[in-house]
Amino acid sequence: MVRTFLDRPLEPDAVDRILRTAHRAPSAGFTQGYAFLVFEGRETSAFWEAAFQGTAPDGWAPGLMRAPLIVVTLTSKQAYLDRYAEDDKGWSDRDESRWSAPYWYIDAAFASMLILLAAVDEGLGALFFGIFPPENVPSLLARFGVPPRYEAIGAIAVGYPDDDPVPSSARRGRRPLGDVVHRGHW
Ligand SMILES: Cc1cc2nc3c(=O)[nH]c(=O)nc-3n(C[C@H](O)[C@H](O)[C@H](O)COP(=O)(O)O)c2cc1C
């Protein structure tokens, strides 16, 4: 993750390539229930204002607000319940207890990861971040005309990386592989 960006615009073609890559994300039942709310250049200030309502994230990430591209990843649970109610899936009762995990979040997370990886392929950096406090999210989505069936799982800032201070989370270090991999038995 990169949290500090240069004040430098992106090539429009690069933005298109990143978004096209995101749309190649795998999705359960090929529902494709994700959507992307995209802010470029000067539009990003309207995002920051609506998302953080005056409490700019400069405190925890100086240089983040210079990012020339912000993508808010959205997902629709209803799209998945409807898709799996179709004949080839057969969950016509739309009962959420059938789901072993909420695929609507999983798919949006996969698509977000593709944005991060596509950004790296373009020689850029990116940060996935949450929108806090969560009470700001409904007004953010309403302000930009997002239909009510969508919720936001987070936002991604993309841009040319500048020198990044090491954030507190990264100072935790990566857990040893042996602590997270359990071969054959935990
Ligand atoms: C779901 C999720 C939410 C995150 N939210 C934030 C955030 O709000 N602010 C932030 O600075 N980093 C955020 N991160 C980035 C993590 O801190 C980062 O991935 C972790 O420190 C490991 O660093 P690396 O991804 O650069 O290896 C988030 C990452 C994920 C996957």
C-alpha cells in the first residue's frame, strides 16, 4: 500500500486499463454485483469532503489527498440474492443463512485487489482504505447518486508514489509463514 502521492495526473488510458482490469474480477455465479464510483483529478476533492466531512485524513496519511484517482468499491447484496434465486442456482427463498460467506463482499474485495495490482502494473501505487466514521457513507453515496441497493466496502487511492513514511500497521511486521500455513491439519 502507498499512502503518499505526487501531485501528478494519470494518463487517461492508464485509468481505463485499471478499471477494465477490475471488471475482470471473478464473481460468484458471475453476478458481477460490484460497481465503481470513480473520481479523477479535481473531482477527488468532492469525494474527500463527502467521505470525511472536514476531518481530512491528512493526520494519518499526509499526501494521500494528492492522489489523482479515487475509486469507491460498491457492492449489491441484492444482486447476489437475486442471481442465486435463478433456476440454475435454485435458492429462490433468498435465505441468507444458505451463504457460507457473504460473496457480495468477497467479489468486491477481489475487484479491489485487481485495482491494486493493475496500479502496480502501470508503475503506480495504491491504497485501499476504509471510510470512517461509517455514518458518513450513506450521505456520501446519496450525494453522488448511487442507487440505495449498493453499499461501499471502501475506497482506493491511486497515483504516482512519493516517499512514504512507514505506517504503524506496517511496523507490526509480517507474521511468519509457518504461523499462517497449516498443512494437512491445524
Ligand atoms: C480491508 C483493508 C482495510 C485497510 N484500511 C486501511 C486504512 O484505512 N488506512 C490505511 O492506511 N491502510 C489501510 N489498509 C492497509 C493495511 O494497513 C496494509 O495492507 C498493511 O499494513 C500491510 O501493508 P502492505 O499492504 O503495504 O504490505 C487496509 C487494508 C485492507 C486489506
